[in-house]
Amino acid sequence: MSSHIILRRHTYIRILPKELPAPIAATINCAIATAAGAIRLAGTIMGKKALISGMGLLGLVCAAMCKEGGASQIVVPDIDDTRLVLAKQFGASETLNSRVTKLSELDSLKTANGLDRFIDMSGSPDAMEDGIEQLGVNGVAVFIGAVFKHRKLEIDAEQMIRPILTIKGLHNYNYQDFSTAVDFIIENWKKYPFSDLVEKEFSLEQVNEAFEYAVVNKPIRVGINMDLR
């Protein structure tokens, strides 16, 4: 709640269009920028078959970025049917409730030679293990969501070596990712339902109520309006 901020020299600054709504602009740092970093690490998306697990804000944005990047297939598992409906709106071509259906049971994956890209935003060890199993030759996995302590992953080393798989991890993002995220939002904030992702706004005086609402209702995002006028 500072009145001033000191920026280090060469800190990246972007000026946003006035018409971009503040609740959408607020998601650029750090969710959308982190999603941009995931896409950067994943490599070429054009024409690739992608799997994205975890449909929070990062996963939804990642699906939209893959859609805009020309992915030929975007498969999205999650445990929440409401999130899966949102995933379709953000560009997913196929969705499945992973509590009901296993990835290996998806018809489109049975006949495929494996997926090309796997990005995990869930942090679930089960989801990460299942995603690795779906990758084909030269597949790339990017782990983003596992930022809390979980059980250790069980990955078959032979399964990694023979198809020449790559696993990368990312925590936060760099300036390039931030700039990519800004460009993406400016170009696409009206194309996808970003305005629905901040499900409820609170005033600064209601900050405790905002946290309580987030814990109980588990929305994509809760907004706190900083207008002190």
C-alpha cells in the first residue's frame, strides 16, 4: 500500500490502452505473463497437439494462447465441470473431467501417436504423470503449477529417454513474456470472455470479505477496487 515505488533501471514498462478494463489489465501481472512464459518454453505451437491441465486463470489463458498460436488440437482435463465449460470458451477443442475419464480413454488420443506439448498448471502429481504419458516423440512438458509441496513424481526413465522427451519448469516470467502478455491481451481481450474471470469485486475496505469469498467460492479471480477517491 505504498505511495511510491522505486523501479530498477531498464525495468520493462508498457502503456495500456485506456479502453482496456482495469480488472482485465490486473491479470496481466502475473498470470497472463506466466502463461506467455509457458508457451515460450513449450516451443512451436503452430500445428501442434497440446495438452493443458488445470483450468484456473493460467490454464484458461494458456488454452487461448495455444488457440491463437495455431495449435491443431487442445485437450484440457480438469476436475471441475464449470471450469471445463470455460475452457471451451477459451479455445479448448476437447475437455474431460479427470475424475470421471482418464486421458488414455479419450478416443482422439487412442488413435494418435502422442501429443506434442504438455503444460501443467494444476500442480497435481497425478496430472503431471498422466500428461507425460501422453507425449509422443520429441514431446515437451512444461511444469508451472507445482509451487507447493506435493508427493514426488513417479516417471519411467525409459519413457523419457526412448521418445526423447523434454521437461522444463518455470516460476514467474521474464520481460519478454510480460510484453507478449500485454500484446496478447490488447489483441484478444474482447475475443475471449476475460471480463467474466473476475467474478466479484470488493472495495479496499472489504479486503477481508474478499479473501473469505475467494476461499469459500473458489472463483477464477476476485477483484479489489483500489479507487480511494
